[in-house]
Amino acid sequence: MGKSLTAIRQEIRENKWTGPTAGLATGYTQANLVILPKAQAYDFLLFCQRNPKPCPLLEVTDAGSPVPKLTAPGADLRYDVPKYRIYRHGELVEEVTDLQSYWQDDFVSFLIGCSFTFEHALMDNGLKIRHIEEERNVPMYITNIACEPAGVFHGNMVVSMRPFQAQNVVRAVEVTSRFPSVHGSPVHIGQPKQIGIEDVSKPDFGDAVTVKDGETPVFWACGVTPQSIAMSSKPELMITHAPGCMFITDMKDSQYSVL
Amino acid sequence: MGKSLTAIRQEIRENKWTGPTAGLATGYTQANLVILPKAQAYDFLLFCQRNPKPCPLLEVTDAGSPVPKLTAPGADLRYDVPKYRIYRHGELVEEVTDLQSYWQDDFVSFLIGCSFTFEHALMDNGLKIRHIEEERNVPMYITNIACEPAGVFHGNMVVSMRPFQAQNVVRAVEVTSRFPSVHGSPVHIGQPKQIGIEDVSKPDFGDAVTVKDGETPVFWACGVTPQSIAMSSKPELMITHAPGCMFITDMKDSQYSVL
């Protein structure tokens, strides 16, 4: 039996767990994290509203409060993520395991839905996820699909790819359509060149996975998009989770299904 | 055959049509409108993010631009709503048919999903909508359900009510669940007292409708909520559409279905 959410959060809080969260606290919804000063928060909130597939917002905190009171009222975003990345003017300057010395009274935290949620739903429906089978990170690609710009934030969508046999593609669409607040249905099926991906075996982030004969690559909008966008927009200060080291909420994945 | 969207929008723009929009441009998505100066826009955007059932955002314009470039790029929100209401400090001070003399360079417009969209879907599924049969406005009630506050905006949810025979209640849930960006599934079924409604025959807004023997009242979060909230929060200046006189977008209702 796995550890309880409370136990896992405590280990993360005490920096006893500083690694990836995949597979931890099964059933609980994990989230991408973006922290920005209030001065940039309106533009970023508007960016997320205009781009709900790559940037599905689970919660936006009150300025200055590290507590996600709607999705994890007992948590503290300064400590409860295993590893954070500090970006200044779009450049990664440091990785840290808590934000004690970085926290500002004007910080707004954005919790953004993560593909782990719909991957669990896909597996519950009997579909196998290749990168999980091969114990790799999901392959991700910067596409030629422009996000809708908002204020200072602009750039192209990042997608993740999962290959399926043709007969499973339809079910993958159906299952993920039920989760619009965690990326929802795919943004593209097959034909990677049409969205600017020259070679699916050379992802921009994550690892390549095997695409077998007769399989179709299926592409979903990816939660790395907001980080990629924010980085290219070079805000003075931005903090995110480190890749794979997500925030674990109190919500259950199934609560994000609309049907 | 009904008039085209282009023709209808032109009549509205020229103040030849200044009345309700129900039944106009069938199939095109109609929207509630809230306009606020940029200084209040962050709090209101956050309020909508936290309360997606009453305040499902279809689009938020760039500050100063009257053009909803994503949902109706050829439209102008200063002219293309039949009738507007001007509120100062939460009080209705004037109704006007265009915003020429009111427009400010810092105005942000919020287009919020409207129940017309899911009513069309319900009717396409063979369900009859009582207030449409009785040619009345939908009955609406202020509930005891607190919205999640955000900045200066706080208050209770407004719901609309449609009665259905028991065997149709399930289908009504299924059909509207597919439209999370236009209020989505009901927030309450039966038991009006539990949400603070003492008498369904006495709505706070709109008209009472017949509830027949054996029918269950079904309650959906209502697009009047943001106006009600904004009014109770008394911002210095807020502009909305007049009740029933919606903005008609270029989008088709079916495009807002997730499945």
C-alpha cells in the first residue's frame, strides 16, 4: 500500500523527498506550478484564459498567500513542491527545494492541470501509455501552433505525444474529452509535420519513445507550455516546479471529469 | 428563414434592433457582457476563474479594444449589443443603445456564456423548456450558495430553474454536462429550500413558470451571477448588457460542447 497524501506531503515539506512525483499518492491530482509577482499576474491569468488547453487553471492563489485554499487548504506552496526552479529574465538561475528565502508578499501562484490526471483515466480504460511502459519521461515538442497572446505573454504551444494503435485512438479522444480542465482532448492526431514536428523521435523536452508499426502519434496540449511561454517572454522573476516534481493537491483526478 | 448573423448584427449596430435577442441567429452562441475598467479587471477575471459554473468566460478582450477578436473579430462591443446598462457604485443609472459616449481606453470586456446555448442542446434532445413553452423569461433565484470570493468581488450564486419530469432529469444532466464553458451541469436538483429558495413560484429575477405534478425543479448556475456580484460589490463604474439583450458571437453553440 502506498503512503498517504499527508505522509508524502510531510516528506516533501521536510525535504526528505526532492524528486519526481509520478506514481506518488495515486488518484490525487498533481499540478504544474507557475509563480509570478502580481504585476505580471493579470497578463498571465488572461493568457491562461485564452489558452485553456495548454494552460488549464486548477487554482490561482490570492496575492501573497502561499496557501491553495480551494484545492489543498492545508498545504503551503513555499515548501510542498519537491523542487523549484528560479528563472530571472527567462534564464534558469537556481534549483531549490523550498522558497523560504525567495517568497515575496506580491507572489501569485498558478496551479495548472497536469497530464498525469488523464493518463490515469486512459490506463483505467485499458489503454497502455508508452512512456510509462518504457519508464521514460513523456516526449514533448514545441509546435508551430501559436498560442493566443495576452499582454507580455506569447509563443507557441508545447505538446506531449502518446502513440496508440488505430483502434484505440478513438477511445483516447473520448476519455480525455471528459477532462477539459486537465488539457482535455488531443490537439492533433497523426501528421506531426503539420504542426511543425519534423521527427517524433527527437522531442524538444522529455525522452523519445517507441512508435510501433501501425501506431498513430496522438498529441495533447502540454503543461510545459506556460513555462516555455513565460521563459520566452523573459519576465524579471518567475518560479516554477522542476520538471516532474509536481505539486500534489487534495483533489481526486476523477473530480475533474465533466461526465 | 431567419436573417443572417451579419444582417442581425448590422440592425443592432444601427439601433434598428434594441430588444431581446432570444431566437435571433439560431445556432450562434450568445453571451452575457460585463465591462469594467482595467483597475477592476484582475479581480473580476480571478472571480470568474474561481467560479466557472456561474461565470464561464468565452472571451476577455484586450484593455481598450472593443473587438472580441477570438469569438467575433468583425464585431464592436460599443455598438453590437441591443441595449446596455450603466451602473455607478452598484446602481443602475442609465440604459443606452450604444457606448459611443461612455467608452474608455482602459475598458476590459468579459463575454460570459449564456444558458441559451445549453437550452438549444436540451431541445435538440427532445426536452421541452417550460419558460420557452410559456413564452416567459427563465425564473432566476439568489441562492445561499456562496461564490468563491476574489479581491473586491464576493456574494451568492444566482441560479436559473427549469422543471422536468423525473425521467428527463438524467438526460438534462447528461446533455448540459457536455457544455462546461456555458454553465455546464446543474448545481442542484430538487429540494429548493436546501439552497435558500423558499418558494420557486417567486423568483428574484425573470418570471415564474408552471411546475407540474411529478416534475422536479432543476437548477443551473446563471450568467446573472456576475452582474449581481458586481452590483453588490459596487464598483465605481460597470457596464453590462440589458437583461435578455445579449451579444451574439460568431461561434456556434455546438463548438462549446466538449464531447
